[in-house]
Amino acid sequence: MSNPEITGTSFLPDFKSASAIRYRRWRHIQDFLTRHLMAVGGIGVIVAILLIAFYLLYVVLPMFIPASMEHVATYVTPGSKNNSNTLFYAMEEQNEVGLRVADTGQATFFSTADGAEMQTFNLLDGLDSRITSFAAGDSQQTAFAFGLDNGQTIVARHVYKVTYPEGTTRLITPGLEFPAGEKPILLDTQGKAITKIAVQSDGDKTTALALTEDNRLLLVNITVERSLLSDVVEIRRTESTINHEGNTITHLLLDKEQREVYVASADGTIAYYDISSKKNPLLLHKVHAVPGDVSITALEFLSGGISILVGDSRGEIKQWFPVRDDLNNYTLEFVRGFDDQKATITNITPEYYRKAFIAADADGYVGLYHTTAHKLVYKEKLGDRSWYELAISPRASAVLMQNESGTEVEFWKVDNPHPEVSWKSIWGKVWYESRQQPEYIWQSSSASSDFEPKFSLSPLAFGTLKAAFYAMLFSIPLAIFGAMYTAYFMAPRMRSYVKPTIEIMEALPTVILGFLAGLWFAPFVEKHLPGIFLMLLFLPISTLVAAYLWQRLPSQIRDNIPEGWEAALLLPVIAFATWLAVVLSIPVEIWFFGGNMPLWLTNEMGIPYEQRNSLVVGLAMGFAVIPTIFSISEDALYSVPKHLTTGSLALGATRWQTMVRVVLLTASPGIFSAVMIGLGRAVGETMIVVMATGNTAIMDLNMFQGFRALSANIAVEMPETEVNSTHYRILFLAALVLFMATFFVNTIAEIVRQRLRNKYSSI
């Protein structure tokens, strides 16, 4: 029976009621806020990423700004009233006080700002002698010497005392010291004039190499020994003659350690002598440094006293240094050359601490170079006449220059903070001092100020890729196959336990994994190395055997196990296979590897073994990456629409065929994303790499060797580096490389993922 009171519109909502209007308004506000909040969040993420990139660029870009020189002052040559010729210029660290040494024996200290004379010393005062030669020692030891016409020499050092008499105002007081005494030192007992001289003085030891006017090459060592118990001073003298065979000698060099001598001749040859025994100098090698029609016009040590710089009449500059040959003998090898200047090189002045130098030629060009970077940093024509005397400050921030007329001196400021950086020094092979050949090396610091920084990022990038390779090699198969089984074959209840358990593993701090890998797992692997490889054999075999036996069991027994729970039966099988591999490790090692497989690999196979190696890192890092790849892959596989799988099964396909032909293809975009995210984590992983490797920056494919990754290098060295130094900025460059690599990989991954999605979306 129908109810006449009920109409057809009595159950329709009242859209015009106040509550409905308020509800719609609130929903509109929620939609508006959510839409804009999501937009702001997305834009915020993009802005944050851009800010990170811009900050990295902000720190890195100053390394690639060209060097520059700025003219500060020009003034009359200090101490030139007696028409003397300049032999030498020097500057102290603050660029405030300069030194000019003249051929009259006068040493004049002056203000670099205006040339005002501050103090003058006459080293020939009271002597009836004439200067016939001059030499400056190592710039850090600040020694120089005059060779006199009576076979004697005067050795002095310029020093600077810094005080603050008024508390804040700095006062620099220059002076001279005489390490071998104020009296002249007799070099030639025959009294012949010293036509060329080289000298080095370090504390109580002074060595001089002198060429006399009758072409005898003399080596004299003066050692001052002071008694610890009294004021008695004993001076010990050792002298010898170097039998140099060759053309007219043009240049002499003595290294700062007073162990090596270089003698250049007019025919372009350079002889290299070992003078470790001052009584018995030994000729080690002789080379033709320039072609026969070219002459050597400048010869200087690079900072550190290992390399020599040879400038010639063509305008070329070459770097040579000693290298041991196959018979462990030293030979002088040409390393690199610079041909940027086209006129005769008139002066080469090395920097105090860096492997850089400044060179001037006969056309008035001045060039700043860095040897390790193999780079011309700056070149400019600074006048119409050549510059014959140059001096660079200890901090390489200022230069004094005197042209060939000798009447004026120019003072220039230099801005050259990062000459060590070039594409070759960062990514290419570089032939470093005291190395046998060009190599990729990262070694950013040393205890010596003469150290040649080695800033090659190639071994660090190699280490990063090596770590990621072994980690992904271990994690991808386990994670993806595990995700396939969990999502499609495993019982839902078992899946509810397994998936959260594996995802919880992702929350385990990597510092804990690194700690366990370095202190427990690495020694375990070394002790049971055969067992590790036996596991790779036993685990798949035991799984196949268990599967075969399971199929052979009576159906009554198999039917008692719920579908999807079969994998639980493999747990004891896997545990037994692992235990058996570990137990058999020691007997196998004794039977086949002489009781020590790591030593056997090193001695018999030539494969060096380090306890903390790539295998350990791959296993530990793979353990950290597996949860990420597994979780995303499992979600992608589990989200495949059920109608696809049921349709495939209905058409007669097996569950495995359905997995391979339908489920995997449909979920491939998600699986690919999982692999890329896992790769990104492996590339950026820090703590495991820091704690589980030897952190040695080497390029070796050997899985039993360690490495150093970019991220680990940043973590280790950033706290100790000087802010805004080249080292500091190169570490930021390493971070930028990681950033760009991640950005590139993610971009490619997104492109591939979209193409996979478009390709298989119609399934």
C-alpha cells in the first residue's frame, strides 16, 4: 500500500539549507588550502634544491676566476745613488718591506709602498774585494751569497722581526744574519775569482758551489757545531772538486737539502750530481735540456727543491725532475713544458710554497704559471722593455719588478688564489714530483710546506662508482626477487609480517652498519673468506635441492602447508647451508690455500688483499639498500590490477608466466624507480664507506682492495680544511659533482620511467 504523504522529492537533500552551504564552503576552503599548500610545498622543494645548487656554485666558481695583477706604485730604485746594478730583490710576508742587493755589496731595505729607504747594510765594508758573482738560496731559507775576486764568499740571510709596540700597530724591523760568520769564507785556496756561485744555508749547515775563473768547480761545506754543555763552537769544513766535463758552465744550482747539484753548460746540457757525500760528488745523469741552436737563459728550482725550471732563448720553459729508473738509478726526466711566451726568457722566479712561478721575457711579457695544473694562469705585457729582476712575496700576493734600465722599480698586487685548479689537475693524469709516472692521486695535505697538493677527483669518483656497483650487485637481485615473491606468491598473513620487518631495517642507522662492518664483519670475512664463496655456491644449490625434495614429498604432506607459506620452510635450509659454508671454510682454506687464502691471493695470484675492502662494503651497503629497493618494488608489484593477473591465469598461463609476462612489465616503472633510488642512496652513502674501507684513494677494480668515495672524502676532510682555501673549494666541487650526478641519474630515470609507463599502461 502506498503512502500518499511521501512524495518523489521527499528524500532529496536540501542544498539550500544553511548547514549545506556551510559544508560546501568549508570543503571549498579545504580544497583551496590543500591545493595551494601542495603547490607551495612542491615549489619549496624545487627552490631548496636550486639554493643548494647555487650555493655549491657560489663556493666553487672562485676557483675558475682568472688571476689578475694590479699596479700599485712606481718609484726610483732604492739605494741606486751610487750607480750600482741590482743583483737581487726580496720581500717579506706582509708585502710592506722589500730588499735590494746591489753589486757594490750594499743591501737596502725599503718600503714597498713608496720606495723609501729604511735601513742599509754594506757587506763589503772594510774589505778590499770586488764582487764577481752572486747567488740566492732557497726563498724560505732567505740566504744569499757574494762570490769575491779573491776566492772568498760572504753568506747572509735577510730576516724580519715583527713587533707590536703600541698594541695594535705592526712594526717590521728588517736585518741581516750571517749563518757561517760575518767574516768571508774562503772557497778557493788558490785565491782565484769566483765567477759563478750557488749557496744554501739551513741553520748550522752551509754549502757553497763555486766556479773559479780557471774553470774549477769547487764544493765547500761549513758545519757549525755548538756544545750543549758550554759555549764552545766548532767549525768543520769539508771541500772537494767536481770534475765536470763539458762546455762552458752558464748556471749552477744547489738544492735546499744540500744533496744535489745541477750544472748547465753553454751547449744546453744539464749535469745532475749527487753531493750527499761532500768529499765524493757523484755524477748521476746528464741530459740535453734544449736543442743545439737554443741556449739556456734561466735556471731555477721550483718550490721544494725537487724540480728545476729551464727557460731558453725561444721563450719556452721546461720542468725537469729526478725519477728512478728500472735499475733504481736516478735520471733527469722532462715532465712538462710551457711555450706561451715567444721571446727569450729573462727571469724565472718561483713562489715560496706553491708549485707556481712567474716568468718574464725580453718583449716585456710577464706570465704566471702553475706546474701541477700545467696552466698559464696570467699573461700580460707590462712594459716596452724586458724585466730582468723580479721578486714575489711569500704569500704570492705581490711582485716587485725592475726593468733592464735599472732606474725604476714597480710594485704590483697579485690576485691568484687558486692556480692549482685545472681540468687536467682534477680529472686527468698528472706527473707529480717524486713519482715514477703520471697518475691519478688524491692527497690533499702533508706535514711539509713544500708538499705538492694532489687534487685528482678521478680516484674518488671511481671509488664512489665502485661502492655503488658492488652494493647494487648484491642488493638488486635479492630485493627484486624478494619483492616478487612477497607481492605475488606469499600468503597475505605472512606478507603482513615480512614486509614491515624489512621496511624497519631501513631505519637502522648506517653508522651502526658501518661500525659492525668495519669492526666485526671485515675480520670475519678475512678469517672465513673461503666460506663466503662457498655460501655463493651452497645457497642456490641447497634451495634447488630443497625445492626438488619438496616436489617429491607425498601430496598429503604438502597439502598440510598453507599456500604461500612454503618459503618459511627454506629458513632452516638457508641457515644450515650458511653454517655448513662457515664450518667448511677453515678445512678448505687448509687444503687448497695453504691455511691463509688472503695471503695466497697476494703471493700466488698477485691480488692484494686488504681487510676492509670492496667486498665488505658491498655486502654492508647492500644490506642498507635492500629495504629501499624491496619496499618500492613490492608496492609496485602488489599494486598491479587484479583483473590483469586473473585474466592471465584464466587464459591458461601459470603463475610464474603471469609474473614474468604481465606483472613485471606492468610494474616495471616502479621497479626501475626503486633501483634508481637505491642507486642514489648507494652513491651518497657516507658512514658505511668511511668505517668499512681503508679510505685509500686508489683506482683498482680488485674487489679485495679498498677505495675512497666522494661522500666519504667530504665527511673526513671538510672539518679540517681551511675555509675558502683551494682544498675547501675542491671539496665543494666534489659535492657539486655528486649533486649533478644524482640530478642526471634521476632525470634519466624519470624519462625512462615515463616511457615504460606509457608503453605498458595499455596492458
